[in-house]
Amino acid sequence: MSLRVKTKANNKLDENLEPTSPTSEYFLTEVATLYVLCIFELEIPIDSSSIYAFFNDAFLESYPRFSCIPIEDKQRRRNVWKKVEVNVEDHIKFSKFPEHLSPENYSDHFDDYISKIATSQLPKDKPLWEVHTFNYPTKNNAAATLIVKFHHAVGDGTSLMGVVFSCFKRVDDPTLPLTFPSTTRTSSSKGHELHDFKATLMKVINIVPKFLCSMLYNIYDFGQTLRVLLVEDDRTPIRSGITNMALPYSAKICSVTLSLTDVRRIKSLLKVTVNDVVIGIISFATRLYIQDADQGGRLNNARLTASMAVNMRSIKRFASPEEMRKENTWGNKFSIIEMPLPTLGKDDIRNPLNFVINTNKILNRKKRNVGAIYLTALTLDAIRIFGGFKAATRTFEKSWKNSTVAITNMIGPVDHISVGNHPIKGFYFVPTGLNLSLTVSVLSYMENLRLGLVVENGFIDHQRLVTCVETAYQKILQAANASAKSK
């Protein structure tokens, strides 16, 4: 007898239908269909009744859009969200594989299984999410794996993770809220300067040149965005350019775990941010991969660009769904910035800290001069108004498809957490549907940083890429420790 579980949601009247946001409209066109996969490695086997109960209760109640489908409103000439009745059984899939295999064999099955999930389409006649269960042990010591797939039109990573975290419970005490790393920076005291007339006068004098410099950098950064829209990065062993051809795309998903303690040590020694360290590691790893495949060194100076997703909310910390609804920050509130990846010179092999330091300089400048981000958003709005959603989507799509790598990151909880009474050993997320040769996501959890890698299957050797990431991480850590000892 199959288990049938239904929610109590009722259909809304047409006049109460909620219009989709412009960015959600981009993702609902056939030009760019993007998804977010959350992969949870569990410490115990999956209990189906607990999983059904979790998604029927805590999950569906966390945000109304999980009970909605997009439908076309011809009067408004756009899609709207319509409330529907949800049967969670239609959204939860249980995989079946041979019994009594080794964790290594099950890991191979899992790799193939998640690759199929990454490239499959979600039907739009049901709410845009689904769950896949892999109730077998894998070689990373997980007893089972739970995969939750969201359509990007529902919301961006910050929105979706806000829902996920609001549903989960702490293992040590389920009644306590989840805690997250602090992103607050301690600013040095400058009280004495407020009473220093000369210092105040110099600040006033410096306003004009700083303003002009900021304007020039904003124009320069906006020019970088236009360059990426018009000109592709060089073809390299890390970028095939196949996304511009009418060929099928096959994805391979893997991950790398880094010690958050070590990353924080590098951060403190170099006086940069955790994000600078991670981007520096990714930059160094891509250059190492290219160098390994390009023995002649012809591609050491190849043009590589990272397209990075930026949270555009006023609230930068973790926010619950209730807070996001109150502040009107739910949905797709992000933009893209382009960062040229440093070239690989002989000195960089001996001193890989240059990758972190250069990353810090570039990102600091972009943080101070955010005008280019808003110019890009205004450009997309203008294209949407005069050319329609498909034209805007094609422009939006080029901002990453002409790049070498897409990067997105999220801050996760420091607590040991559980989903539906299943303790989580580790987890990560990946955006899929970009059809790039390489996409990297970064998520912290407890004392680890997890890098999720989506690579073009058959073009990038994912095992060699994982080795390059681990090598880059170790070399940067060793160089940071050696630099600290020499001081």
C-alpha cells in the first residue's frame, strides 16, 4: 500500500496571483533553465516515513512558493505564481540499486545518479522542487544521501538556504536556533581623529579625488562586464566553449573538503578574508590544471575570468524566511561580477600567496566601487523593457557562458544539524544548468569548507581537478606558514 500525503493548501483566486520577479522570468524561459542541488550526507539510513513527514510539514510550511506553480498571465504578459494542492509523494524519488555492494561501488552509482539529476528538467505543472534519496553507504562514510533539487526561479541560494536552515534542527539541542559564523568586522577606533582639525581637513580635501577614482573604477568594471558579454575567454583545458554549440551537455559533480581552521589561519596571516583565500585557491588550482595539461606553457597567460554571484540584499547575514518576507528580500536578489584570474608566473609557483593577495586587491576594489553592478542591472532592465525577457536572458546568460568559471558561495551553520531527525555528516550545494565547463560552489559547515564542483563530463578530468584543488590548498597553506615563521 503506497503512502499518500497531501497538504491542506487550497487554490487562490486569480486576482491574488503573485507576479514572478524579472530574474525569475529569466529562469523560466527556455534560454536559461537553472537549478540548485543541495546534497546532504547522512549519518544514518533514510527512514521514508520521517522524510515524508518532514517535507509535508516543516518544509512546505516554511514558504508558500513551494506550493505554487508558474502559469502564464496573458493580461500581464508574464508568469504568475498559482497556489496548488501538493502531494509530496509526487516529489520524493527513491533510487533502487543492487544490494550488498561495497561503498566504492555505491559511490560510482551515486556519481552517475546525481549526474542524471543535474541535467534532467523539472516539470512546470508541479511545484518546482523534488527530492531524491540514495539509501546506500558511500566511500565518504555517509550511510545515505539526500538530494533536494530546486528550480532557480523559486529563489536564489540565499533564499533557498534560508528556508533549508529554518527547517533543520540542532543535534545537541533541537530547541535552540542555528548559529552562524560572524561576518562583522572590528573597526579600529578613530575617536582622536574626530577632534583633529588637520585630519578632518585632509579628509575633506581627499573626497574629490576619491570620488573621481571611484567613478573611473566603476566605468572600468562595467567595461569588464561588457567585455565578457561580447568576447569569450580563451579556450583552455578548463574551458571547452562547447556551451556555444548545439551539442548535448553532460555534467559530473564532485566535491572537495577543506579545513576551515586552516583557511582561517591563512586569512589571519595574510590579513584578508575567507572569501579571498577560497577564490585564491580556486584561481591557483585552475592554473595548475591548465599547466598540467599544457606542457608547453603556451596558456600560462590565457585570459580567464571568474563570474561570481553577489548577494544584493541589504541584510548580508543569514536571515529566516520570515525576515526575508518582512524586508522584501526573498527571491532572486543577486547580481554577477567579473574577476580576471591572475596569470601563472614562475614566482607564483614558488609563492602561491600571490593568488590570494591579488584576489584580495581586486575584490576590495570591487567592494568599494559597486556602481558597475547597478549599471549592469540597469542595462539588463533596459534590454528587458525594449527587447523582452528572452533578449535579457540571453544577455544574462552570456555573463557566465563567456567566462571560464562561475563561483558562488554561502555561509552555513557552525552547529551539527539534522534533517527530519537524520543527523547530517556533511553537505554542499551546486548550481546546475549553467552548462559551463566548470562551476564552483562554496559552503561552510561546522569546521569545514565544502567546494562543490560541476564539470563538463568528458572534457575535464574531475579527479585531476580535485587533486589540483587539494594541491593548491596545501601549497598556499605551507607558504602562509613559512611566511609567518620568517617574520
